[in-house]
Amino acid sequence: MVTTRRTFLGMGTAAGLAAGMTPSLAFGQASIASVASTFGPPDGLALLSRNENPYGPAPSAIEAIAASAKNGCYYANRGLEKLTAMIAERHGVSPKQVVLGSGSTEILCAIALAWGAKGKIVAPGLFWDSTVKYGEAKGVSAVRVPLASDMSVDLAGMEAAFNEGGVSLVHVCNPNNPTGMVVPAAQLRALAAKVTPTTTLLVDEAYNELTDDPEAETLVDLVREGQDVIVCRTFSKIYGMAGMRVGYALTSEENAALISTYLMSFGGNVSGLAAAIAAYDDYGFLTQSKAMVQEGRQMILDAVATAGLTALPSQTNFVYVEVPDANAVQAAMAERDIAIRGAYGEWTQYSRVSCGYMEDVARYAAALPEIIDQLRA
Ligand SMILES: Cc1ncc(COP(=O)(O)O)c(C=O)c1O
């Protein structure tokens, strides 16, 4: 018998058993609904702890994932080239200046290893430091500069640490996570002017598109000018595609080539790339996504005020709230099936909450004043 696509699909169970599969695989027991519910939060949980954006992926992205699913049998080279070209065009750089990765995490880890092999990394005391820690676990040395008293990134302190010498990379996250605060552009540019003649400045702009003025906050223009700057971006935040794992860096051709030698996954999967290509210029969706984030953020800020608390000024999809005890607030929220972050190390007086579905943010907003009253009693 000649095996056509139809007869192949129809072979089903008997063929599965004949092929030596276990009965559960042969019978194909997982229903599509149960596969889908394997991802995302369990029923009833308000997931506000991880800076995801449940208003994505864009409808255009979801359509593209479905339409390209069959092409998952192929490696993703052409999609990779297409998205690289789109990103290069938007930012006015050459495709060789763009590196795509499995989320920006892969790229940031690669940078930590590559630059860590050349010298020390200077970074703030509190920022999204998973990737620097990844480097440290492999022998990279990092100098952490405490935040200023207003919780901003201490750029003068970072410059002083850079001036100590032996530094290969200065790493800033703008806006910063978990504080949500923007690093003032003029000051960051002044730091770039000091650092980049000899050393690389890395700016993780994961939340750039959610800021009030993304163009004013980005340092991509310094990449275009040829300064030694790496800017990292992601599809995980405004695009609402955290689980699709697509991120990218913009930098010089030389830096891009070095980063690429440290990547482990060769740049992407069909579904993630299809979604990213479809949504990249979907400005209708992006406007809506940002509006939902802003609405959720305002709801959080209103609850903070009602609870008699204060929060740092956020331009992201999360808010860092000053509380009596971050771990106690996290535990009390968990009792109500609301997931938020607990203390980050020594920062026990700050609690980070992300914007999620509006109804979930509303549950947080209703619970916060109650919980704070109980903690104060
Ligand atoms: C500042 C920052 N950079 C990078 C990432 C990693 O994002 P991804 O690997 O999903 O692109 C995160 C995730 O929360 C983040 O907060």
C-alpha cells in the first residue's frame, strides 16, 4: 500500500502499537482542550507575579501560528531571516546587527558569558539579574552597585565602579525591573559617552514599548551611530508572547557575531517566529495592549492609595508597592488565590504586582486594603 497523508493519519492506534509505543501514546489520550489548559495559570488563580501580558498574543499572531503549524516539520531558517529583516528595517540597522534568541533571556545569558570572559560586569544592586547570575554560576564576576536612596539606578555609582577598571560590560535595565522606574535618558546617555569608547554598554529594554515615550527612552540610535551599545528587546511583554520565546538584540555586527557564537538554540521555532512576524507591525493590537496595561496599572495605583500605601513611579506592566512586609502580603494574597511576588532579597518592604487580566487585578485591588489593615492591626 502506498502511504498517503490520509492513510498515514488514519493508521492510528494499531500502527502506534505496532510501532512499539506505550498504550497511552498510541491511543492519543490527551484531548486538545487538556493540552491547551496545560499552559497558563490553573483555574481560579489570579496570576500577577510574572510580568506576563494575558492580552496577547495578538489575534494576528494566533492566526499565523495556526496557519503555519504544519510547517513545524521544517527548521525555521526562512522565518528567522524574515523577522530579522523586519527588525533591522524598523530600527535602521543591517540584518547582521540583529540577533534573535529564545526570548531575550538566551541573548542576555550569552552576553553574560561572552563579555564575562573578558572582564567584570557592572550592574545595579537590584534589577532583573537572572542572566548575570547565570554568568556568575559559570565563573563570571559582577560588581553590584547599590540603588540610590530613591530606588533609582545609581548611574554615578555605576560610573565610579566602571572607573575602577577591569570592566568589560556595564549592564542597565531600562525601565528597571522590579522597580518599574525609567532611567532618565539624558543621564544614561552621559554614562554611555563615558563607557562606550572602551567598553560595551548593555541596555535591557524589555519594557521600552510600555513607557510613556519609547522613542525618547531607547538607546537604539547609539547602535545606529556605531557606539559600543547592545539593546535587548523582547516579544514577551507588550506583545504578550512570553511562552512563545522570541527576543532580540541590536548591536554592532562584531558584537552580534560574538553573541551568536554563545547561543545554544539557533534562533527560533516556527510558532514563535510566525507569531512575531504577524504581530510585529500590528499597531492596532499594540495600542490596545498598552492601553490594557495602563488601565491595570491605574487600578493597582488606586488600590495602593486606598490602602494608604505608596508605590514607585512605574512605566511598565508592574508596580513596586511599599508595604509593611512583602512576604506577609504575598502569603495573604496566596490565601485568596492571588499570586504576586514576595521580597527580593533585602528589599522586604516592597511588593511587586503585575498587570494581568483586569478581573484579576480587580481581585488584587479589593484584597490589598483589607490585607494591609490586618497587617497593621
Ligand atoms: C527586564 C527583563 N529582561 C528580560 C526578561 C526576559 O524576557 P524573555 O526571555 O521572555 O524575553 C525579563 C522577564 O521578565 C525582564 O523582566
